Amino acid sequence: MGARTGAQFLQRIREHPRDLWHRGERVEDPTTHPAFARGLRSMARLYDLQWERADECLYDSPSSGQKVGLSFLIPRSAEDVRRVSRMMKIWADVHFGFMGRTPDYLNRAMAYYASGADFLGEKEPAFAEHMRRYYEYLRENDLCLTHTLIHPQANRAVGPAKQADPYLAARVVKETDGGIVLRGARMLA
């Protein structure tokens, strides 16, 4: 697949199976829902921008030869680091720094993990290979990762399991053949 366009990003959101709820109502299409549509369009804009400025935002994949996001580049020189920095600045200029977790953020982390795959494999060689394959999968499909950091706390005197609301902190409530069901929240600090 290689680098995505904004339209491909939005189409993937529309097609991907999910069970998304907002304020007690199921969200059928996040790309048109008032709570999500504008943020998703802003993200799609970044995917379009990488094609509009392909010389500065894309590079040829070492495995497929397709154009892929420069944020996935494992630097081999100081110039590579400068190239990635310029690409990230191009994206940041579009959103004025207000989108704190754009795809380039964790793409960089995954590129660095992949560059250190040999270290990850010192105790268990499979870890190195898993990291390399995961990084390549992310790069070749131009995926966007995110993460959460902490549980919300209404009562800071007790941990997540002892909060008055048992669903305050995100937890798995059910496992099915199709995946897991989560309930609760996580916060970005």
C-alpha cells in the first residue's frame, strides 16, 4: 500500500469494524459524527500533505519500493535526521502544534525501536524479528498509532481498582472471538 492519502485514511475509518460509543449512543460513522469528524479531517489533511509535498515527506521503502512516510525513516546520517525534522515541521506548521499525537509522533518511536531490534533480541532473538516485522507492517501500511498513559482518578487516595466507579479506569470486561471489550477511560498526562 505505502503512504496513504487523506481519502484512504477516512475510508479505512469508515470500513474498519468497531463498536464506538459516544455519550451513550453508538457512532456508526466517526467521519461524519460531530464529535469526531473535524479531528479526523485534520488528520486526513496531514496524509494528503505528505503527497502534496512528496519530495519532503515521503521516501522509497527499502522493502517494497513504494513511497512511504518519511517519519518512518531509520536515520543513517545526520542529513537523514534533518530530513525527518523538516518533515515533522511541515506537519506541525499545518496544525500549529495543536495536534499533539499526529502519526509522526509514534512513527518515530517505532523507527527507533526497529533500529534497536538487535538489542531487543539479545535475550530472545524472536523479539528482534517481531519488532522488525511490526515496524515494516506499520511503515508499509502507513498506520497511525496512539497510546494512553494513566488511569483517571476521582479519589487519589486509592488505586484504580478501589475507585467508587468500577468503570472509571479502562479495563477489559469481556473477551470474544472478535477481540476485547473495554470499558472506562485512560488519560494522556
